[in-house]
Amino acid sequence: MRPQSPAASPQRLRGLVLLLLQLPAPSSASEIPKGKQKAQLRQREVVDLYNGMCLQGPAGVPGRDGSPGANGIPGTPGIPGRDGFKGEKGECLRESFEESWTPNYKQCSWSSLNYGIDLGKIAECTFTKMRSNSALRVLFSGSLRLKCRNACCQRWYFTFNGAECSGPLPIEAIIYLDQGSPEMNSTINIHRTSSVEGLCEGIGAGLVDVAIWVGTCSDYPKGDASTGWNSVSRIIIEELPK
């Protein structure tokens, strides 16, 4: 068996093939001498080898994108899906509202009011209400006193922008002093720390002037009232969700 010859370069093979193709081919095999027959066979092997090789040329210029095709025919509707699994129970609106609530409160305090009026405004505290659908909790804490020789009554109450609370009712506290007897001194002078407290709804958002007043009770004469004697008095205002 004849050993294979080493591979030749494409340029060398191309030149050899062109040279062999220029040689005249004999009309029949009987006319070719044996030496020339071997050369002819070698020539055919070279041509076959050259034809079996694929010479790769340089890359061509990329082509342009084609025109968009027309829309296809709409497909048929699919099979309706099945119901999913039941979800977990959600939180109620009130719980979500309370979680996102931002505290809003204010305190106004006085070291010693010593206010001895019987009718009128005692003290005030301005508050900024953030929401219109909330309620205001108000508290007055301080010393209250009432004295008189005959039966009398005094009333301490809150106002909001000059009007008493109507949602649902006024916020108030009273002190009543009965008529004394000859054996008892009805003009006794007792000061006690007391409080006036409540919730008021229906107040719009914005600045609210919260004030504590003193007045008379219905069907009873006024006495000698005193507020905030010799002690700290305070008004606390807090906005609460409804």
C-alpha cells in the first residue's frame, strides 16, 4: 500500500492543477506509455484532491432586515382556567388605619393660674388638627374651688373655636355647694385638684382654639369660684382615630 503524501497548501495545489490541465490528454489508454500512465494517474489524484477541498472566501456584506410580515390568523380561545386556592384572611380597615396612625398631641401648662373669675374664659391652648374625620380628646387638670353662704353652683367647660362641643355633647364639670346651717360654716374655703375631660367629634382639620371656661349652672346662682390656685394647671389635647 502506497503511503499518503503530505497535504499541500491551497496555492500550491491550484498551480499544480492548472499545470496539469494544460497537458494534452491521450485519446485512449492503449496509446499512453506506462510511465505516462503513472503520471496521468497522479494527475487525476491531484485533481480529485483539489475538487475535494472547499476553499472559503471572505465574508460577504450582511444583508438588511426584511419587511415585517403580516399578522397571522387569530388563534382560538383557550380553555378557561380553574379557580385558584383560597387566600388568607386580610386585615380589616380599622386595623390598617390604626397601624398607620401618627400620634398628634399637645400640652399647655401654667405653674399657678390663681384665676378668681366667676364667669368667662380661664385659659386657652391652640392645636393643629391633622384630619377632619378624627376626634379630639381634651383634658383640663387643676385646682377648683367654690364658696358661698347660700346654695350655689359653678360650671367649668371646654369650647372649640368659641363654641361648645356638639359631637355628641358638651364637655363639662360642675361644683355644687348647698346652703349651710347655723351649726356649719357654709363659707368653708376648700381647693381641690379636679379634672374636666371628654371627646369631641365633628371638628374640621386645621387650627383649633381649645379653651376652658367657667360659668353658671342652670336654675342656681353663681358663687365665688377660683381656678388654679397655688398649683400647676394644664390642658392636654390629643387627636384620635374614630
